[in-house]
Amino acid sequence: MNPSLSIITIVFNGEELIEGTIQSVIRQSYPNIEYIIVDGKSKDMTMDIVEKYRNEIDIVISEPDDGLYDAMNKGLEMASSDYVWFMNCGDHIPDENTVEKIFEHKKDADIYYGECMFVNDAREHLGLRSKMTPHQLPTVLKWQDMSKGMVVSHQSFIMKRSIAKKYIDNNLCADIDWVIDGLKKANLIVNTNLILSEFLVGGLSKQRHKESLRDRYNVLAEHFGFIPNLFNHFYIVLRAIFFK
């Protein structure tokens, strides 16, 4: 039996980006997909665009929230499939057969992961995340690989719903904590060797960089301990200085 997959899109005032994200999801050839859109009560034309595709979206809510991760938790609560995958506003699934290819590997993994392609506003490919950043995607991903930061893109990470916890509150790096927690619980982690997402460069953590760095430090200290995290962040600082 084919596993079911809940794809969740979070959006707020995303009228310029939401249609492309929706189209990349609903064109998937894989039959067993539940599509959920969580809107933060947008004040622009976002919901008018969503309404154009309403018959192809399983669940839509539009209400105020307490930020990105609060909205993502709402999506998790509504999801009913075997797996969950966040494809937020501005993110795209690369081609119509991507989900089908994911489950061709194995149908019972706890986690599937792959590469992420960075794109600009014109959706031009800038390069793979592993090439454009110092974060190299491991061939075999373990939770320990996260000690020096997010080596896997959140948009290219699919987790079994039964092991997916809620995102922590008031932390810009709640995605790192969520990924680490899932990797710790997982028995079977599958590298799809696929580009699973296209990511529009920018985002909340870029806009609030200092706060993001502090939150990342706290998350990694929680998982790896104070002293190891101190040494790891010394390495992270040096890497940031010398990486071009």
C-alpha cells in the first residue's frame, strides 16, 4: 500500500508567491497526498488565489497566529497522513514526479531527505544548498551531524507523523530542534539522492539574524551539551569567516 503524505503550506500575505507553491504541490503524480494550507489571516489577495484551487486542497484555515512555528503546529495537528512535509509559501517541489520518486526507495522509512536548490525571485537556479553554503548534506544523515548547524534543508526533509513533535515556541531555530528530535527517534533514515525542494533565498532568520544565532546556540546546547556546543560554535564562527 502506498504511504500517505500530508504536504503543509504556511502563508501570510503571500500573494506574489503562493500560486507557484500551490501549483507545484497539486501537479504531483503521486495519488495519496493530503494538502493543507494554513494562512495567518492575510490582508492581501492570498486567500483569493487559494480559493481558485480550493477543490484541489484538502484543508484550508485562515486565522491569526503567533508566528511561523505556531502556524506550523496547526498544520501538524490537522495532518492525518503517514508522513508530513512542509512546503511553505515560496517553496516549490521541483517536478511532478518528485513524491512518486521519494517513495520508490522504501515505503516504510521514518525519514526521507534530499537536496535543496536555491532560487532567486525569477526562480532561476542559483545552485545546490550544499554548494552555496558550508552545510554539506551527509550521504548518511544522523542527528549528530547537526552539531554544527542545519546540514539538511527543512524543505527537503520528510518525517513520519508518528514521531513528529510540536515545534518549540518563540525560537527562530525551532526547525533545527524539530529535525534533531526526529532524527533521534528514527530507526530508518533514507537519502533519496533527489533534489526535493526549491528554496527562495531570504526568510525570517535572515531578517532577524542576531536573534536567529542566539536561538540556534540555545537549541544546539540543549541537544549536545554546553561544552561541546561552545567548541562547535567556535568552529561555526571560523567557518563563517572563511567560507566564500
